[in-house]
Amino acid sequence: MSRELVIGLDIGTTSVKAVVFKCDGQLIAEAEELITTNYPHPTWAEQNPKDIEEAAIFVIKNAMAKAQARTEEILTVGISAAMHSLICFDQDLQPISPMMIWSDKRSSHIAEKYLTEDGRAMYLKTGTPIHPMTPLLKLLWLKEEQARAYLNARYFMSMKEYLIQKWFGVRVIDYSMASATGFFNVNDLKWEKSALELAGINEEQLSKIVPPTEILTGLNIEIADQMNLLPETPFVIGAADGQLANLGSGAINPGEVNISVGTSGAVRQFVKGAPINKAMETFTYAFTKDTSIVGGPTNNGGIALQWLKDLIDFEGTYDELLLLADNIELGADGLLFVPYINGERAPVWDGRAKGNFYGLSVNHRKGHLVRAVLEGISYNLFQISQSLETIAGPAKKITVNGGLSKSKLWTQIMADIFGQSIYLSDTHHNAAWGAAWTALVGIGKVEGFSEIKSSLPHEKVVQPNMENHQKYHHLFKKYLKLAKSLNVFFD
């Protein structure tokens, strides 16, 4: 019996995944391939785009094989990709540089230079914070260095654009990926001329901007054969992984907040129009012509626990590490942790940011450190959510996913700090399902984005302890004072 299947291709910075779904969201098969990141200098982070393309082809073929899918069963393929990557290309559309990924910090000194009124004016047009993660700052570094790749470049693209150009022979970019560059005016949905002039490039060097439902046809026959897909299989451009993770978790309506915490983390919410946080604590990235996603990413999610585990030379599992905090009282006996150990994006947007344990005493043990780290991660996410409230209003529903959401202790801490019920998503394929659903919208198989809610699995709910919430409310004020006082020590 023939099935109707859809593939979500999710290109991250640690792996590439292809997930085969039925149209109702039922997972049929998945395949994943890890990506290597190179660090030629301490602040640089680069990947090989050709390796990622090969991985993308491989995972689609592998997922097709695992699903035992016939080519005619695949209705469409949707694409999700990590934001903020940059590759330089020559006139023959061949890459002449490695891909700089979001975590590349080589332009930190330029970011500091542009944290001025001019930089703020640019942010108010683009909704993109002044930060080394953005292609705008990456290009300013290349320009300052007079790098050969910059001088010889004819085009500049992200990883997703590179794939689309190789597979379909067109240079296009969706609203959300364009928003993440720092070159996109989030109000008129066009390339921002002042940003282009600053970087010394022109509009023709960037791709054509299209909506997330843009259909891509004419898949290269050789590529189609390698994927085991029909050349006429329609692909849909999709969006950035952040937008699609929200969509895939069902956080699509105003007031519905999605918090994702793996190694890093993010707090995101869809809004009508393109409101911008004037304090420059969050981003505003377009999704469709009428909607944007506002949010704040943090560099410091589960990586803080990984760091602590290594620091105290704990040889057990992460579950065993968390057990150390099970019997530690709320507030870790006066110990506060500011989790800026990996620099920080939201809410401070400072690559020089440093972490801090405050209140250490001879009475503290390893369990207190673990509890303080879990609470510090949560305080930081709560602070980001408060910034979102200034432009999007209070959260009506909070959905949480990612690796840390498997911790019963951490999810209870989150519910208690936020003072709201926390809804736990059962899947780690939110971005892939969001991409697949966008593809179904693109080809007209489903009516719209909000209908995705009918395809989502049942959510587990963690209820807050309001007595604990009041205690955390007091402790959060202390945390906020501590976090805001530390910037004088960043260098």
C-alpha cells in the first residue's frame, strides 16, 4: 500500500539529520551524520561546506532506506538550517573559503566598536543584534583584514543557500535566514542598503529573498539519484532552525513560548509584525511576510553542566551528577551561579562575558555546585523571557524541549522560577518536523502553519510550586544584580 511521506532535512552545526514523517507527524525513520568543526585559531570556528553537502545527501538516502520508502511516496522535502553561517564564493559559484559558523568570535573587537548609536540604529532596522555571530560582523572582519577570500569573492551565502544552489541552480534565501545575516531590513523585507555599504558589498552579491513556502524544482539528476529521490520531487526552502523548532513544537500563536536547551539554548516566540526590543537584548527575525519570531539565544545551557562535570572530575553519568543536587535545598544554601562561561549572547550580547560562582563557603559541596548551575541556567533563561515580554507580552504557555528537559529536577526548577506550568515536548525532531510541515504548506497539502497543532504528541505538564516561586522571585533579584554588575570585569 502506497504511503504519503514527507522529509525534514535539518542542517545543524553539530550534525545533519533527515527525518521521514507521515503527514500526521508520525515518525517513520531518521538518519544522522556528525559534522566536524575546525578551530584554526582560538576564536575561530569553521566547517567544510562540501562535507556538509555530502552528509545531507547521505542522510536523505539513509533515511529513505530505513523507511523502506519508494521514491513516489515522497511528497516533498523541507529544509531547516542553523543561522549565521558565511561562505565566500567566486564567479563560478565555487566556495573559496571555509564556512564560518555562528560560534566564530574573530570579529569580537569589531562588535565592541559598533556598539554605538550607529550600531543601535542598524539594529533597529534589522532586528539583528550587533554580535560576532552575524555574517555582517564576519564580513566586516574579512574586509578589515583584506582577506583574499573577501577580495576575490563574487557572492556570499549561508550553508542552506550553498546546498540549494548546488542542487537546484538558483540563489535564494528565505526571510528568516536573511534576517539572521544583519543585512536584512525586517520592516520592509529587503536588503538594507546601509548595512551593505558598511560591509563594502552590493545586493547582487547576495541571494534573492523568498518566503519559507517557496518551492524548489528541478533537482539535479545526479544528486537525485544519490538521494534515491525522483528529480521532480519538490523541495521547499523552509526557514531557520529556531523558527522551525518553535513551529514543530506547536508554539506558533502569540503568547506561546518555546524554550529549547541542549548544549546552548534559546527562548523564542512568534509575533505579528516585527517589534524590536529597543534595549537590544533580543533578536527579531522575520518568518513570513506578516510574522516574525522574537527571542534570545544563550551560549550556556547544558555546556555549563558539562564544564562542571569536567571541573570536579566527576566520572559518573550526567544523571548521576544531577542526583547530587536532589537533596540540596532551593537556592543552594546561598550559592549563585552566573552561567556566562562560554561568553554570552542574550541578554548581554558580549563575547567577553565570564561566568561566576558567588557566595561560596566551606559548607558547600559538589551537590550545591550542581544545584547552583541548574538554577543559574534557569535564571538566565527567565531573564531572556522577561526581555521578550517587553515586546511580545507575557507568556500564556511555555513549551520546553532539548536534552536538559529530560531532567525532572531541572524542569521543576524551571516551573518554579517561571511560576507557570511547563509543557514538555516528547520529540527532539521539532526543527525537522517544522521543516516538513512548512513543505506541506508550500505544496498545498495542508492549509496553514497553525494546523500543525493537530499532529503533535501529547505533552507532559510540570506544575509550579508557588511557594518555591516566591522564594525564587527573591533570589532572582539577587541574581540580576550580580549578573549586571559583572560586565566591568569582562576583558
